[in-house]
Amino acid sequence: IMMQNNLMYQFTSLNRTINPFVYPTHRLLVALVPIAGVILGVYTLLTGGDLGSAIVAGFYAGASALLAWILAREIDPDNDYSAFVALGLATIGAFFATPNILVLAGAITLVRIVNRIVGFPAKISDYVIAIALGILTMLFTQAWIFGAMVAITLLLDANLPEPAPLGYTFAFAMLLIMLPTWRYLNVALVDVSRDLLPIVLGISAVFIGHILTTKRFDCVCDATNTPPYPIRVQAGMGLMLGMAVIFALIYGDSGIFALMPLWATFVGVMLYRGVMLITKRG
């Protein structure tokens, strides 16, 4: 497995392996994700859905749980178990929301470019992956703003400690590709329901406080066993929060539902931190 990882690192700086044979928390993850899918699948059958809709609902519940866990491990790399709080909240959220899997998979790519938790600067292949995900997400899910998030990510990476080479070049390339895609999608701001906006803005305000007060990280990077740059981990948190808020402002409630596992991650990380602070003081 170590040799496989070393080979992967030659081509990408984004590889983080889920290995249930080595890590107990990964074994727990492998057990819980299917359970999340079964819960929602059975619920769908019991509430009048057919087998096909139950399978689809179960798939999205499992995907929500897994994506929330992965995002929490990026946003809160010091605490293994805050990711399971996020997983639980995302499973509950799956009863109400269907996530945009492409956007969330892209978000994982973007945050790893910025926080550099694997240990190596982004490679050209990583930038190509980010741009490709940006284009696919815009074309297949109509989430046109995601292209801008890719460009912002590459610019951010170019301005943080030890920037990867060609960051500005690829950010400019993303902008050039994105603009005609926006025209193809006939991009326009539309009037959408924003009933949930006050709630998520409140969550955002509290999470900003979490970012600003989390300045030390005890974890080490996966590939190099060196401490990560705290400013990069904080920037990754800020990037994810910024993306979630932008989706909420532009797409309204549907944008919030599409990124529900990410919102579950923010809340899960803060809940876990709050419980740890209370129990330590107690």
C-alpha cells in the first residue's frame, strides 16, 4: 500500500487513501456509510416509494455521509471523530436534500490544493483535474459559479506559502475556459427562495470565529510527515465556507440543499469542538 501511495504521489498531490485494514476509524466509516444508505432506502420504501427510488435515495444518503466525512477530515484534520459527527448530520440531512455530488467532489479537490494536507505542492495534473471537474460540473449540473471557485482556488494557492508553479497560468486558463461556458449556459441571476439564508449565515458567522481561533494544528501531512502550514489549513476552511455561502446567495435554498453535506461538516466540526471544550473544562 505504501508503494502504491508513493507511485500515486508522482502523478498527483491530492491522493488520500481510505484504508479500513489499517485505520480503525476507516473501518467505522466503511460500516456506517452503507448503514446510512440502508436507512434512507428503507424509509423511502416505507413511505410509498418503489424499489428504484429507494435505491437512488440510499445511494445519495451514502454519498452524503461519505462526502461529509471526507470534507470534515480536510477542514478539521486534527480530530478524527468530528468527521463522524458530520457524517451523522449529513445522514439526517439526506432525508431533506439531494447533494450535488460533482460540486462536492470538486470541493474536496479544491480544498486539498489549498490546505496541502497531503504534503506536496499541487502538480500540473492536479490543476488539470480541478479545471476538468470545474467544466464537468458547470455543464452537467448547471452550477456555473463553480468555475469561478476553481479559478479562486488556483489564485489562492499561488498566494499562500510555497506556492505551486504555474498557479496564475492555470487560473487564467480557467477564466478563459469558464467565460464561454457561462455564455453557453445562458448564465443569469434569478429570483429564488432564500428562506434558509438567515440560518446558514448564522452558521457561517460562528464558523468564521472557529477559523480565526484555530491557529495550531498537531497533525502531520500524509506523505511527508511534516506539519501543515496553519495558514493553508485555515485558507482551506475559508475557501469551503466561501463556496457554501456563494451557492446560498446565488442559488438560494436549492444551493444550500445541494451542498448540505458541507453545511453538515461545518456544524459537525463546531459541535465536536464545543463538546471537547466543555468536557475538558468539566
